[in-house]
Amino acid sequence: AAAPRSQSYREESPAAYYNDVSSTQYYHHSHHEEVDFSDSMPSLDFRVKKVADKLHSGCPNCKEIFSMSKRRHHCRLCGDVFCFACSTNRATLPLEGPEFDKPVRICDICFQDVDKGNFFSMRRYLTPLQLFDPERPDFDEEDGVATATNVSAALCALTSDLDSLLHNSSSFKEKVTIPPDVLVPAIIKHLDLRETSDRAIRAMASLLALGSIVMNNDFAHTVYIRGGKPVLDAMLALLERSGSDRRTLFVQEQAARAIFYLTESTVMTSLVTKLNSGSGDSSGAI
């Protein structure tokens, strides 16, 4: 586990605090040894589920309240509910099941990807990530969309897609169409709950690694701007988690990996420039 932090960390700069010796040494040590602990976090099956009516009082796209005259309609790609006006598109999806033998309803948001041939849009993972409330983990039905189990499966599938792009980033712009200020908050909100934190830090580490490869610092910037110190502290808590089992070591490794990319010099320099220029909302920044 990482060494205890200095009691005077609040007086240090963000870069100095979060790029401390313990985190970078841990990252380079684990990378150098090339010990693979990934089997400690097995794959989970993810499938799109239809959102329960109680999870939305209004259309998530146009914000109009549902009523007898404005009814709910499910998007067959992301599973979320929309009003008729925001889900008039239909497309044939290359998915299994008799339902997909003919064109199915697609919301306006998902159709932006489908219309470009991206039939397996990452947007389908957003539905459980955004709807699940870590402070009310039992709000949805046991087999519903907004559950810790489904969030973990969505994070697992998202990580798999991101890792594929790490090996071939040429299709980054076509595949990662969710804006950083939407995707990053949807992931980092799950860092505090034990049932989802392991998968969340795994996904965040892969996203930040991908951002570094394609030279896009917006994902890292969003962690600072939208998450701020509480999120970075959550990452450090995972880095310092007690235990020596393979799962704990893998989670520690992913936390160190995320912190490593967050504290790259290009990230810190461009973040300061962005905040000084006023081009980023600094309300949540540390």
C-alpha cells in the first residue's frame, strides 16, 4: 500500500499533492514488473434494459413532463424513455432477438451515432450510469436498470470498449462520441460506493490512458473541473486500500494509473491555461 500522506497536503499545489512520490513509484513499479492482476476482476455480461417509468418524470432530452398526452417511448439502443417527438427515428440494429428483425425505435440522441454506422454506441452504457444514485442504491427493482449490479456491468463493458481503442485509436472520434462533461461525471460518481468503485476506477484509468494516447486532455480536465478534490481523494482512498489479495492490488494499480495520467505535465499545464482563460467552469476545481 502507498505510504501515508503528509498532514500538510492541503497547503500543497494540486500537482504536488496528487503526483506524490508514492503514487508514481507504485505505477512504475507495477508496470515494470508486468504482473497481471486483471483476472481478479472478471468480465460481466451487460445487456440493455428498459428504464422503469418511475425513474423519469419527464423526457431526458426535451425535459417536457410525461402525461396522458405526452407518453413514454423506449429507445431500443440505450433503453431510456423519451417522448414521441424525441424518438421518431427507426433503424434496423444488428442485435439478436425477434424484436430486431425489423426497424426499431431509436431516440434522437442515439440516432446521431446510428446514422453514422455506429450501431454499438457507448451511449447505451450511460443510462444505468446516470440513473443509478449511489446514495439510494435500492431505489430501483433488483433486476432493474439503476442498480449497482447493472452499473458494474455497464462499467465493465465500457472499459472493454475503451481498451479496444487503446490498441487501435484510429476510430477514437467515431466511437467516443459522448462529451467529456457527460461521460466523466457518469463514471466518477461511482467511485465512493464499494460495490461499484472497483469498476469505476478501472474505467476511468482506461479513459484517461486513451485521452493521453490521442492527445485529448479534456477527459482529465473534466475530472478536476467537475469532480475536484473529493474525486481525487476517492482515487487516493482506492490507492491506499488495505489488503494484499489480487483484487486489491489490481484496484490499487488502476488508481495509480489514473493518478499518473491526471498528473502528466501536459495535463496540468493545459488545465491551468484553460482555467486562467475562463474557458472552463472552475466551480468544482480544486
